Amino acid sequence: MALQVGDLAPQFSLFNSDKNKVSLSDFKGRKVVLLFFPQAFTSVCTTELCSMRDNISFYSILHAEVLGISVDSVFTLGRFKADQGLNFPLLSDFNKEASAAYGCLYDTFVFDMKGVSKRSAFIIDREGMVAYAEVLDNAGNLANFDAIKQVVESLA
């Protein structure tokens, strides 16, 4: 079941594309935008993450951290981040634990792939509560970036 606004955000520790462990608790007291995405190097995921890259100053000014999460390996994410010039961390949920905890994991994706992250957006407030939750069943759709920006702006 997907998380709802007002739920306590599940904690996680994942390796980033630089092979360093990153935990949600590392961002305690800060706003966090979590973007779960199905797979690096696919067209919609590239569009989504490059859009975030191009608008990162909006989030930085509001003291919001952005984290991209997929079930891709740290090596794939490292190459994707470098190729696209992404300016925020990409985290590997290779074991699918964070995606499952956030309720955004496909049972079966394209080509009968099991356990791929659904395109999803969550905003975690400074107290660790979910302030925004959007889980998309259709991987061809993008998260509502206007709504995400409004929620980030509204948080103290």
C-alpha cells in the first residue's frame, strides 16, 4: 500500500552512484524530494530527471534536497548521472526495499521484469513526515512537478 500524506516516512539506507551509503536520516531537519523512477537511460526517466536537473536551483533556494531512486545498480546510475549531468544524488534500491516500503514497486514491468520502481514522487518534511505522495501506475506519465513545487514552497 502506498504511503499517504501525514504518514511517517520509512527510513532507508542505500548506496549512491559514488558508492557511498546514504540514509534518509542524513537529511533530518531538511525537506527532501524523493523521485523513484523505473530505469535509467529510458526516455521518460531521462526527461523527468533532466527536468529536475534544470530546476535544481528552485529546490536549493528552498533548502530542499532531491534524491533519485531506482532499482538500477550503482554502476548504471553512475553512468546515467554522468551522461546526463545530473546535479543531485541517485540512489540504488537494487534490493527493492525502499521501493517496497514506499509502496511503489511493480510486481511485473515491461518484458516480464519483476520488482521495478514505479515512477513516484514523495516530499518528506523537516519532521520526517510525508507531505506529498504521488505513485503513478503508468510509467509513461511524469510526476506533477507543479504540485511538487507548490508543496515544497509551502513547507516551513
